[in-house]
Amino acid sequence: MSKLEVIETEVRNLPRDQALELQDWLAEYLEDDAELNPEFLASIERGKADLREGRVRVRKS
């Protein structure tokens, strides 16, 4: 079993609140490593436009 498979199995066993906490941490971790290249900047602008136009997902706790 690969390291990734082990991690995936562990994540599936997390309580929902901890999985959501991990999701937030992982998003911040990846964002910190992202370069401000044109593709990344365009995705930020698309996200801002989605928010302005009300195209959002609401996470139920």
C-alpha cells in the first residue's frame, strides 16, 4: 500500500469536523505553495466573479 493510499484510508476514518479542518489546512498549504502565475490569478478572478454573482456552495455543518 502506498503512502497516499494509507493517508486516504486514514482521512476516510476521520470524523466529519476533523475532515473539514483538514480540508481547510490542505487548501492553505497548497495555496502557500502556489505561484502567482497567470492561470492561478485567473482562477482567483473567476472565484471572485462567482461570489459576486451568487454562484457559491454552502457547507452544512
